Amino acid sequence: MTPSTTVHSPLRLYGRSGELAILETLLGRLRAGDGGALVLTSPPGLGRTALLRQTASHYLQGHGGPVLYASAAPAERRLPYSGLHALLCSAPGPLPGGPDTILRAGITPGGLLGLLRGLGAEQPLLVCVDDAHAWDPDSRAALGFAARRLGAGSRVAVVIGAADETAFAGLPALRLGPLDDDAATAVLDRLTEGTADVDPVVRSELLREAAGNPRLLAGLAGRLTPGQLAGRTALPYPLPGAESVLDAHAEHLDGLSPDTRTLLLLAAAAEEHEPDGAGADAALLLRAGARAGLAPAHLDRVLFAPAGTAGALQRAGSRVHFSHPLLRRAVLHRAPPGRRRAVHDLLAGLLTGPGPAPLPALVQRACAAPGPDAALAGRLEAAAAAPRPHGERSAALARAAALSTDDTLRAARFTAAAEQARLAGDTGRARAMLARVGPHLAAGAAPFVRGMLALRDGPVADAREALLTAAELLAPHDPRRTLDALFGAAEAAWDMGDAVAYLDAMHRIPVAATDRPMAQYRAGMCAVLSGHPDRGHALLRCCLDSADRAEDAGGLLRAGASALVLGEVDAACRAGARALAVVRTRGPEALLPQALEQLAYAELRAGQHARARAHALEGLHAARRTGQQNSATHLHAVLALAASVEGPAEACAAHADAALAGAGPHGLAQAATLATWAVARADLAAGRPGEAAARLGPLVLPGPATGHFATRMLAVPCYVEAMVLSGRADEGGGELDVAVAEFALWTARTTDPQVPAQLARCRALLAPPGEAAARYEEALAHHDRAGGDFERARTLLLHGQLLRRLRRTREARGPLRDALVAFERCSARVWAERAGGELRAAGEAVDVPGPGGPGPLTGLTPQQQRIARCVAEGATNREVAVRLSVSPRTVDHHLRNVFAALGVRSRTELARLLDRGGGTRLQDRDEKNRAHP
């Protein structure tokens, strides 16, 4: 046994503030002279006892009142009234008749109620009972009877801790759940305080294995040496230290009949070869039970009746599950080793047919093995191959590693188990398997798996270095993984926004190891980023053309990326949809978030915002399920871009905040660029061009804060619009002209059909009034050829604004009306409100409500309403003039009329009036505060 030299007991409760608040409310009522009862229920180890003790201690220290406190003694379960005897023995003073009388003669439930009320008559009394489910039945019944009758004026409060509320039905119950990640991490930090830093992989494995159970976490951490905690020594498999929690789970099964306990052991053993959470096959259990000599009637009663196993087993169709995962482990832990091995042998025989033993049978043989078995380990490893699911292969390889007699072979098999778990989307298990690989035994495969895990959930700069190192180690003997490592390193560099590092990784890829489409992709991307776009585009188009013949998800994703670089967004959507179909059908699960992300991004580029949102939301759920935080960050950025079109502004801000929060620590430059662009586009929609320009300037202009090399050009049209609408087109010494010139060069190199229209729109914004109309007509002609409602509507909106500013109001109504209809057609609600406001200002009645809706502004003209809202948001007269394309004197004139009509005397009063009446959007200001902390 490993000595416990590294662990301390927590000095306070973590993650239980809500439960403590409920208990404090009960104590507050007790101090005021009222009573009550509460049942705290939870499986063993979740802190029920600690909560009871803290409640009793808090009442003693804060009030000084009497407390009766008792914990159950399982050995006295069959002794009548032993529970009440222990409780009353804790009384601070003598009791009428004494506790021993109760043990001899018993006490009626009414007698206990009267006794407790008598004790509370002098001072409010707190009664705490822990593990009441383990009391004798008479004591439980009397306590439940009394607790149900303690209410207002009783001056007695009862807090009962139990495994479940069955024996105390009718009483208020509070069920404790597992600790959340933050609380469990805090517990682990306290447990390991004073030791060297805990290795992140070891920390992750301890938290995963404990699953929010603080007692289990303390047991696991307490059995590890300092070297194991620091990651210098491989972790044992399985982790020791769960014995006390498993014993506590198994205690309430001790009263079951021997035949029922046998069936529970069969059910627990039958889950060993199944995926996590899949349960056991009921048909297999029936066969195994019959082979073990159990009567058919007993099998039917136990398997088909909920009460047959005291709630331990639950039936769901053809599967049988344990009510708690630790309960299954407790059954296996409590069984004698010889009996447990015999059950596994029995199941292995039932699972073995003619021919080679299938993988489930080999897993059962491995569970039955008394010690290391090199031959059986080799058979398991051989059976853990395609087409079996990655999760099953990972579990089998872990078993093979545990049976291995050679340290190097054991490390290789744990590494292979980690890789299969990663492909299955189980990053927690993948890290757990890596923690079993000693640092001195980690060959190239282990750094490869670590790098791929970091690529999806870690700093991408670290992932790049790990994958480059892995490629060097793997190159002499594993060309396939070498290729995957270098492509992974290139992807990490792309996410970082480091074009030089991307080229470095791609140039290291040996051409001889690639197939033709892969070689074309590599050469094409290198040519584009090296300043040879024509040659690069030709190669990427060849790679894209091969997508029709591609059958693997990786090849289709590369084809989709080629299409995006080329600007062929429709082809990118088709390739992305095919890649998603392949991943859904054949896996691996780990690629699902990337497939959904690429498809959603392609759909955004194609103007299919609703589809993009749906796919990005599904990808976000998949990324969270598979523990891929970096993918979740990218998908938040995509969702922010979709919300900047469809709204609401709060959704855009929330997704952008989440993207930026994840992008910073992990160095995800592309996600940061897209999220910032999304917020700026939402600013434009809300009529805040100054803020939009401030956000976009650093992204699109050269400098240390410039945006991602592959996406910054996409934001240039928004930047030009923001600078012109905010009246800053002449600032920066020609920087705006430089940005447009660079955008023009990029336009010549891409086939994205929207880009020529956006370039013409930029030139229209910068052109003198006499030339602008022709530029807008040119842009609209491009839009007609390209299709897509949203970008065309933006051009129409800007054209209409220009005409209205030139006082050509009647002419302005046509493009503004068309813009409004197009925005409504693509569900761009905020943009439709802006177009509707412009159309109202041009003198045309519009059914679309303004952003304020009905309220204090109802009696004002449309132009007065717009000015009032802008002023209430804090804009100066000059800022309002720029935003609405009118002169400051016009704003001043309308504002005086607004004050008179509403009966206010200042801007502050106007803002307060609109806040009360709902005429302005406070959430927009909250969005500003979130964006500028």
C-alpha cells in the first residue's frame, strides 16, 4: 500500500453554498421559535455527514442551544430502538426515565414527539441524525412520525441524513449532487496543499475518476506518491483509494438474499465488456443466471420488478443498469476474488462461440485473470482492431496493458488505448491512459496523442511544438502518424495566425508519404501563402476536384478548406456536407466538431446564416461532449457571426465573449478575429459605426494587433462602412485607401462571388457624391450575379442612405424598401429595424416596429424617435448627426421639440423616461460594457 504522505483534510466545505443557505434558513426559523424538518439524501461520499456536522456546530456556536446528534451503527440495525437510544444519549442533561428505559421498553412515536417538544420548550432544540437509513426500523418509524409533526411554534428542528428519502416520505428532502468542476478542483488543491505542483494530466484523471465525490477524491489522491502526483511516475491502473466509498455503497446490499447478490454480481461483471453507460444485456443475464443455478422465477422477479434488488438495478428495454455507477464497482469490490473470477469465466464461456474468441469474451477472460498474462494481452491487442468502435478498442487495449509483463509493451498499449479514446471523443479517458505511461517510456506515439489533445483543448502553440517533436520521433518507423502529426502542427499554426509556422510544418511533410490530393493540397497552400496565388489556386482546385472521389473525412475536410481558400463557397458547403455525412456514418467521433465547424463557416460565407447557426449549435454541443474546448471557441465565433446578422444583439455579445475568453489563453487568433468582427458588425447594425471602426481598425490594418491572415480581409468592407458612417474617412493618412487597395488585390485572387460587389460598395462609400451612385449600381449588378440577400440588402441600405443625405428622398425610398424586404427575407431582424428607420425617415410608413416599440415615443415623428433613442443611449448631437446622416443643427432642432413633447428638461430625464417606458435598449449598453470591460 502506498503511504499517504501528500494529503490533508479539507478545513471547509466546497461547492455547497446553496445547501448551506437552505440549512441556515431552517436554523433561522428555529431561533425564532418555529420548527421544521429536512432530509439530506445522497449516495456515500458526497458530504452529507460534513453538512450535518457543520450545521450542528454552527448552531452551537451561534446560538448555544441544545443539539442532539447521532450517527447510525450498522451493527445495531437489528436491535429495536438502538437508534433512538444513541440519539437520546447525546442529550446535554438528564432525560425523564433515561435513555436506557427506551432501550428496554421502547417508545411510541407519540411519546418521542412529546419528549422532543418538552426538550425544546426551554430552548430551541436541533436534532441531527446521520445515516438514518441504517437505523433499526422502530427508531426510523418513530423519528419520521415526530419529524412530520414539527411545525410552527414547536421549537424543534430535525435534520436527517440518509441514502434516500424512502423511509421519510412526506418530509422536505434535499438531494446532494456531485461537486461541480470548480469545487472539486478546489478540494483537490486543498488536499494536495504543500506538495509539488500536480501534473495537469494527473489532476484531470483524479477529477474524472472521482466524478465530483469529495470522499472518493480524497481517497484517490491520498494513495498517490508525490512522484505520481507530479507526473514523474506512471499512475497505477486502476487507481487505488476507492475502498471506503465502495464499502459504503455495498452496505445496503448486505441484507439481500444470496441469490439476489449473485445476480447483482453477474450484472456488474457483464458490464465490463460493454461501453461506459451501456448497461448489461438482459438476455445474457438470464442465461448466466440459469447457468449459475438461479431459479427462473427468481430471475424474472429480480430483473423485471423494481423492488427486486432494493433499487440497485433498473431495467431499460433490453438493457439492465445499476442505479449508480459506483454501486456496480462496489458489488465487484465486495465479492471475494475467487468468486468474482468464476463469474467472469462463466460469462466468457457464454460469449465464446466456435472459432476465435470475440473481443467481449477476451475482456471477460482478462477480468478473470489472477495476474499478468502476456499471451492473453496479445490476443486482446489483436482483437482490438477495426471495425470495432474506437471506445471498445480503447477499453480492450487498456486491459491488454494491465496484463502486460513488459514495461515497454505496457506503455505502448496504454498509449494506443489513449489514441483510440481520443478518436472516440473521450478526452478524459485519453488523458487517463496517458497518465499510465511513464515519461521514460514515452515514445513518439505518446507525444503525438498529447499534441492532438492539446490541439483541441489546450494552447495551440504547445500543441504545435508537441506535434513537431512527435513527428521527429515517429519519422523513422511510423509514416502515417508522422503525416498526421505534421498536418496537426500546421493546423495549430493556422489557428495561431502564424503563416510562417504554418509553412514550416507543411514543408516538413514528405511528399512521398502523401497521396495525390494530399500532395496537391500541401503544395497549393504553400504556394498561396508564399505569394504565388495563381499556382496555388490551380493546385487547390485539383484537390477540390478530387473530392468527388474522396471517401475519408480527412480528404473531404481538406477539399472543403481548399474551396474556402479559393472562395468557392458553394463547393465548400458541398464538401463540408459530405465530410459531415462520412463522420456521422463512419466516425471518428473526435472529428464531428471540426466537420460541423467547417460546414457552418462555409454556410456563413455563402450567406446561409440560419443553416450555419443550426450546424454551429450542434457542433458546440459535440465539442463540449467530447471535451474539445478549442473547437467550442471556434464555434462560438461562428455563432457570434450568425447572430450579428439574425440577432439578437445579446446572443452575438454572449457568443463573442465566450469566443474571446477561450481564444486568449489558448492563442486562437482566427477565433478572436471572427468574434471581434461579429461584434463590430452588430455595432453597425445598431447604428454605432464609431465603435465598429474602433474594433475593426486593428484587425484590418497592418500592425502588431492585426487579425488572422486568412480572415482579416473579410472584415474590410465593414471597416470601410464604419469609418465612412462615423465621419472618419479622412483620418489615418490614407490608411483606408491602403485597406481598400489590399482588398482589391485579394478580390482579384478569390472566386467568392460576393467579394467584387463588396469592393464596389467600398469604392461607392469613398467616392464623391456625384460618382457614388454609379458605384452602387455596379455593386448591385455584381450582387445580381452572385445572389444572396444579406450583402445585397446592405448595399441597398447604404445607397438609400446616401440618396436621403443628398435630399433625394423620393429616390431613396426604393432601395430602402428593397433593403427592408431583403433583410426580412434572411431574418436579419436588427438590420431590418435599421432599414425600417431609414425608410420612415424618408417619409414612408413602415409596419416593422422600431427598436423601442410602443411607449413614451409613440406621439413623436419617426425622425424624432430615432434622435431620442440615440440621445438616451448617450450620443452627442454630432454623433447623432453622423449616425442619421443629418446636420447637427437638425438634431438640435428636433431634440428641442422632443423635450417639449415629452415634458423633459435634460438628456438625463429623457434617458430615465425611456428606461421606464421601454423606449431604449438597456441591453445595448450592457453589451458595450461587456465589450469594453
